[in-house]
Amino acid sequence: MATPVYQYKETRLNLEPSSSSYVVDIELPTTGPQGRSQRQGVKSAKSTAKIDASRASTSAIYYRKHHNFPKGFLWRVLEEDTILSIRAIDIYKPKKAPDANLILNFHFPRPIIPTCIALCDPSDHDALSIFVVDTANQLYSLFLRPDSFRKRSFVETGLGDSFKIYQPHAFRNFKHPYRLIAVNNEQLVATLSDGGHLRLDKNISHNAAQAPWKETFYNAKGWFRSLLGGSGTMDIKAAAAAVQTDLGTNNTASLLFTVCLDHHLRIWNLFSGQILEVMDLLNAPRDPQETGKWQLEATQTNLIRFMGVAGGKGTCITYSPIGAGEFKFWTMATNDGSRIAITDMYPNDHLVPVPPLGSDVWTLADFSVSERPGTRESRIWLLWKNNMAYRVQELASEAPDLATNWKHGWRTVFSDTVTPTAQESGPSDPIDPTEKWLQLILFPGRFPKANIEAALSAYEGAIGRKSSASSRNSQGLAESICAAIASTSSLNKTSSGDVDHEQFRNSSEMQWRKFYRILLELDKPRGEALALSYEPESGMPWVVCADNISAIRACGELEQIVHNPQVDFEGSKSVPTLVTTGINFAEGFSESMLQSCHSVFRPEMFEESSKSDQERLQFVLDKTGLWRQVTEEEAAPVTDALGANFELVTTRLYDEVLASFDETWYSQHAIELPLTEFGRKIIVRGVQDLAELYWNICFSHLILIVHMEFEYDDEKDALHNRVEVGVIYRNLLVILKRLELVRWLANTQLMTPLPKADRTSSATNSSPAGPKRQVEEHRPITALEGNVGHLLGLPDLQTITPGTMPSIITRIVADLCAPTSNVELEPQFIQCGLLVRDRADLATELTPFCDQDPFSTYVQGRVRLALKDFTTAATYFKKAAYGMSVPQANVEKHSSGLLDDTEWNLLYAGLPRYYAHIVALFEQQKAYSSVIEFARLALQFVNSKTDDADKVRTELQCRLFSGAISTSQFELAHSTVVGIRDRALQHSCLRALIQRMCDNLHNSELVGLTFPGLQGAVDDILAQYCQDTIDVITGVPYHQILYAWRIKRNDYRGAAVVLLDRIQKLRQLGEGDQVTGDDILDTAVTRQYLMLINVLSCVDPKQAWITIKGPAGPVRPGTGNPDIAKRKVVTLADIRKEYQDELDRIAAIHNDQFGFTADDEMEIL
């Protein structure tokens, strides 16, 4: 076989659910007793490791015929054939239709027969019917509505009438089913091990006394021999493969085609049970003595397919696996199914499939055929297997040319079998080796979490480290891996006493590689191919594996060039030669050299340069050291491929290469069919693969163009003399910048809340007897899906060519990577979305990609604000101030939910409102120093031309005041309060200021503030606080503050009132007799009396009096209210007398001169 031509490429997806809330476990009952051995088998299956539980033994895809969404269903048999798992795998959905994300796991009490699983699509109900036979020969019937795959409550409440069990009478005695076929929802056919088949027709009479199914038995050996039954071993006439069809006669005919173990094709009339035709698979006569030579294996089940079935005609394709294998194409025709005409289309040709190149032994495991709608072209897809490896081939040909194209028309699906690994670590690496390995292992979609956990357990067992699952859950997966790796390495010292970093790095690197090898070994079985599926309507091929699924898409232009360098591109080999030369040239570089080149090109991408193109190229050459790193041996292949002085290279040639990066998809019709979550995953995975390929090509050609520019002996031979090197260099940088952004988006994971319909209705799984799972209310998605997933979709299928889904997927993927893509990736809006998700740490990584326009600059300020970098945030906000404040006519209010309508109204509405918005942002972060700074800025721009100037000024003054008292800048708060014009607000702020200063014991500062026009209000507030104060000893000293306030303002009589009030409250507390000094007469009350006498002595003797409130009068009869307390005049003489009385009372107490009862009077000597 010639060198394969790669026309298609795999996009491999994990089948691990993105959230455990998507998984619904349903325990199914049984009618018969469950034996001990079966129970033990189920128990052992449930105790199997998760890594084995997720791998399927049998799997396939079923497409519904009568209803569109959900249309495709992937079913898998898990855990030793005890679980049937089924999920929807549609790529697109109707508008406003909810996703069908749920995975239904049906737990059977006994193992099921993998070949006895049949699905069908009822024409009169939007549902899916599933029929399963277990090893106890019980027939399970499941009837699932589309909501079963959308709402957990739909299945968690119980299956009800949608689930039934029946054991056919024939299976109870002597018949053994081998394969089950669903003709429709009312009719099943079970092929038997003795060569016959059992037809089951549903009883629609609803008579409970009758069996739910009517059984009709047919046999190829005659009725007498059929009664003898069998022991369960496969008879030579038993069917290894069976397919039913009506040949498009609208059920006028019903034919069953069986490929039997005796290498014969038998065609049955299901209405009458008669065999219409018997023929050899290869239409060749066989010697009866050589029957054993041509006998098939019962495990070879993928042997027959149909295509082009319509109007009683069609094509049957059979495959004989004997020897090298051979295909046969048959034409079929019938009227009513009583007779059939079947003819060999190519009787003189041997259609032997040619296996993939290489010395390995390949086995044809599956095949699929279809006829392209509206044409005579047929497509044949082959799946080859060699242990865990597999390859896929495709042939497209019209019927007359099939035999001619068979040998040389095959095209191959490119499968990237290269195992990714982390780069070698070195002392000059900008990234920590641990970070490299974690990025590799935790790359989105690469390894399921169960596999990583299993590899970690195996690694810990190998190094003798014990770790519990609970500690692992508390740490997190990444932390657990790092802890296990770190436990094997220690930081030692060299003989000279220095820390041996090199030894530590090498030891850690070795342990990481050991862990990674374990992970790869555990991951290999997941990739074993189980089936090949093809959906004719969309033309989408799939390879179903044990624990993943591969979508086969068409190769883009650049992919075809890279994967098929021997094939001409647009009639020339120049473009493939140039592309592959650049790739091969860069592949010869060391890891450190590639890192050095990337570090130089990165600022070239993001920073605007004032240098000329030639200066920039010279700078790159000098910084990377290409002139001394590239040897003659490394440069020779470039010269050999591109010619002396690189004569093959022209500006036009490079324009063609650059154009291949820019595959945009201009759909002529609007998007009508949005992608499902599964479809978005395909696109994201395709973008990851394509962006990586594009990046490597672009990066290698940047290196190549610099090398070629300075690789000459004579100045006249320099490349820039005939090629626009500078333009090419700049265009490559533009492409590389786009690819850097796309790669970052596709490789970065976020957590997003689940839609309400997908969340569990309770804390635990409430399905009948279902296993409990940990509830997860979030699921991981990539930043690409989170930001542009809603923009991806397809036009109405009526407007596109049928069977072109592989090409459409590639167009969508390539368009996302293209520098002039129709999908705009605005970094500033992506940053907004990340800020909404509280991922400012990721948003800051996008800063280099952002433009310098005002909104982008403003967003950078928001990012820094979220990171608590208030100084840098303030710088960005000031830089964006003018552009974000100038009024605009039509403002596009796009911010990914970061800004609400109120905030938008403050932008583009003048500097005062813009700065007011910034003040509010800083206030939310409690960055009060910045609040003060921007509030002052805003107040500077408030003038008579400002709309609602008073309102804006008042709001800013409030925020300024709040920032001032929060930072204890009381002079600023004082001046702000004085400037507030709203009297009620001013009084409120004044009270808050006084309260804060008093609470923080800034008494002297408070007394020293002037409060112009507000001194009376301050006095009233402090007086109120004094009146409300009961504990005048341990609380805030409001009396002392008010006393100082009044003394400061020469209000001696007012100060005296304060002192007298404090004396009364001290007496009420009973603390007045506590001695505070050496003298027994020195108490808190006596001191207050001295201060009171001194204060009143400072005024004119005629004015040395104060008024106080006397006690309340008695209650007036008939009113119940006491008389209002009368005010009493107290003079200086009264005070002196009271002071003397207090001294005498204290002395009497100390001399034991006091009464024994409350009525006794002390005897004063």
C-alpha cells in the first residue's frame, strides 16, 4: 500500500461526567430469586476499582429515526456486565431546548448478555425503547422519555409503567438467546444458539391474563430437530450477526439477514418464518469436506451492513473475516417480502481490505457504509485493531468505480499516538518543574480524575506511603500528588556545604516521571476501540472506545499539509516543503533554546516597538543567540530543502502559508441550532489540538525567518532584498498572538454552577436503592467554552449540504484559531467574565493581550482592584478617566455581567460621576485611602454644569467622610461635615464623627476642632450622650469630653452642669466613697466637687450659679402622671456646702459614726 493520505483527524473526548450530579443510578428489580453466586458477583463488581468500573466491555451508538432531539444515544456495558449506562451525544439541539446531560446507569441484579441489547425509536411517541436480556433469560423493557435525560426528578421518583420484566417461555426451557434485534417497539427478534430465531410480538390487547409478548419460533433445521433444543453451544447454523430491514417498503416486507457460523448468508421472511435465500458470503462454491476451514467465530459480529435502502431496493455489504478478509456487495430487490432477488455486484473482483502500513498485525474489527444523500457516492469506513491500538480508513466512490478505487482510493484518519510529556527541567527554567507536570497531568480532558487517583494510589503503594481517601479529599488532587512526590525527595547539601538544588531537581524529576508512567499504563486500556459508528444524515463518524469516544472530523488545509507532506498543495510542493522545513528546523533545538526563543518573541507579540523591522530581527537574533546555537549540520537541511540562498522562498509563497492559518467560516445563514454541552466539548477539544499544531508551525517559522534573514555570505544574497521579511515577521507575530490567546482559553479551567434542572433535588441520590454519590453543584469548563460557547452553533440543516458535519466541525475549530476569525475574542470582556466568577488571578494573565483603549484600561484597574493591588488599580483608573467619562451617543453596554445598569449610568457621564463610580468600587473593597483620593478628585470636577450637581456632591461628600473616619483622618472628616449642605445628613455625619472620635479616645482632637456653625449641635450631641450615660467610670468619658469642650469655649457654667451631673451619677453607682489617693477624703466625688467649685469661681460671683432638674413631683389624682420635674437653682455657696457635707460624711464613716438602720441619722461630732 502506498503512503497513506490523511484526510481526517480524530478528536478524542473523555466520557467522564463533568459533574457527579449528571449521573443517575437506578437499581432494577428481578422476578426470580437471586442466587448466592449472582449476589457475590454483583458485590464484587461494585467493589471493583473506579478505574475498571468506568471502562466498558461493549458499547455502541444508536440514532433515532423518527425524532430529532435527543437523536444519538451512546450505550455502554460496565462493571462485569451488570450496568447498562446510556447518555445522549448530540452535537447540536433546537433553539431554547434544554441540554440532555444526564447519564442513566441501570443496575441489573444479574449480568446482562452484551449481544442482547436492542434500542428502537417508537414512531408514535417521542421516546426511546430499550430491551435487554440478562443471563437468567429475563427480558427487561425500558421506555424513556426525553425528560429522563434532562431532569433528575423524572427518573429519581421511580420508573413506574415505563419498566417491565418478562421471561419468554422458550427461554425457560431449552432455548438460548444470542442476539436481540428490535424491529420496532412492538416486535423483537432473538436469534438462538441452535440456528433458529424467536419472534416476540407485543400483546396490545391489555389483557392481564395474557402474556405481554406473543412468542413465535422459527428454525433452519426443521421442526423436529428444533424441538430437541440444545445445550447452549452455538450450532453451525447459528447467526453470528443479524440485521432486520424492510427495504423501504413501509413495513410491507420484513426481512432478517443472518450471517451464520457456516459462512453463509440466510435471508428470512419474518412474516412467514421462511428462509428466502441461502448463499455463501463470498458467493463461491464450497467443498462440504472443508466446512471447518470456512467456519466463523461467534465473536465476529460486525459482518453485515445495508445502504441505499428505499422503495424495495438496496445494497447489502457483507464481510468474510476468513483469511485476509473480503467484502461483497449485493443488490437487493423485493416487492412484498415473499421473494427477494439478490445479486453479486462485483462477481469478478476480490475486494480485500488493505491493512495499515507497518509490520504489526491488524484485524478488521468493524466497518460502516452509507450512501451520500442525493448522490450515487458511497462511503466505506473501516476500523482496524491491533491490541489497544486502532486505525480508521475511508473510501469514497461511486458504484461503477468502486472496484477500481478499492486499491488506491483509501484515505486514512490521522490519530496522534505521541504520548505528551513534560519538558526537561533545567536551572534556568522560568516555570517550576512541579507546575509543568501538573499542567500536563491536569490538562483539561486528558486524564479522568478516577485514573489520576488510581495512579496516585499505585504510586503511594510503590513508595510505601499511606494516605487515606479523606485526607486526599481535604487536600485536593493536585496537593495530594505534590505531597506524594515531595515525600520521596529531600534537599541535601553538597560536600562544600551549599544546598544541592541540582540533586533535588533531578530527584523530583525522576519521581514525576515514575508517577507519569504509572498513569499512562493505567490510561492505555481506556483507548481500546469497541465499535465504529456512522450517522448518514450528518455524515459524522465515531470510534467508540472503552472509556472515551473519538469524533472524526475533516483535516483543515494546514493539517493536510503537515500530515501529508508528500502530497501537492494547489498543484505544487513548495508550500508543504516550506512548512515542514520550518517544523523540522525547530525540532532540532534543545528545550532551553526553545524557551529562550519564546521568551524573546513574547514581548515582541505584546509590546509596540519603535524599531524598524530589520532592527527587530537583529534584536531577536542577538537575544536568542541563533547565530551561535545553530550548527552547520542543523542548517544544512534547510538549505537542502529550500535551495541555495533559500531561492524557493518568496513573498507569495509565504503569503500562501499565512493564508492557510486563516481558515474562516462565513456561514451564509444565521445560527439556528446551538451546540449542546457535548458539542461544545468537541469544539474545545478540537481547538486544543489545532491551536497547538498551529502554534508550533508559527513559532518554528518565526525562528526560521530570523535564521534565513541573517544566513548569507554576500549582502546582495540577503533574503530581505527579494522577500518582504519584515511584513512576514509581523504577520507571524499577529498569528502567534491570537494562538497564544486561544491556547490559554482552551487550556484554562473554570468552575461554573450547574443549571437548576441538572442539580440534585436533595442532598443524596433518592433513586430507588441507587448508590449514593457525592453531590456536586458545579462543573468544570474551559474558559473558551465559558466565554464563546454560546456563540457556537450551526445553521438550519436544510441550508447545508447533507453529510458534511466533519467539515463543519473543522471549520468552526479553524475559525476560532484564525487571526481574522468571525468570533471576536475580546480579552477585556473575558476578563470581565472572570471577575464575575471571582477569578481575578486568571484575569491578570490576560492583561498582555488587552489593548490600550479606555475600557480595557478600566478593566485592568478592576482586575488589580480584585487582587487588592490598590495602588496599581488607582493608576489604571486615572489613566482611563478621560475616555470613560466623555459622553458618547451609542454606548455598547457589554461587560459579561460585571457592570449593572446603575454603574453603566455613571460611565461616559462626566468625570464627577466616573470618579464617583471608582469611589464606590474602592469602598466595596474597604480601601478607604483610595476612597479619599478619588472622592477628592471627583469633588474638584463638580460644578454648575454638572447634572444634579448637589446630589452628586452630597454623595461624594458622604463617601469622603466615610473614608476619612475609617482611616481616622478626623480633620478631613471635620471639613467634609462642615461642607455638607443637607442639614439632616450633616447632623447624621456629625453624630457619627463625634461617636467615632469619642470611641477611639481622640478627645483632645475633638475639642480642638472648630466646627464653624455647628458648635451648638456638637454641644447638644455630647450633652445627649452624657444624659444617656449611666456608667461614668468604665464607659466612654462623655462628661469629661463635654466638660473640656465647654471649658475650651469659656462656657464655665455649662461645664459646671456637666460636673454636677457626673457627681450625681457617681453617687448612683455607689462608687463615690472609693478612695483614689493617700488621703481618705480624696474620692471621685470630692474631686468633682473641687473642679466644680473652681469652675464656678472663674465667673463673676453674680453669675456663679447653675440650674439643675429637681426630682419629679407626686402623681396627680386622676391622671396617673407625675408632675413635671421643676428646675432648681444651685449657687456656688450651695456647692461649697454640699462639698463640706460630703467631707463630713466621709470622715464620719471612717470614724464609725453612722446609723444602724436607714432611718438613723449619723452623729456628727
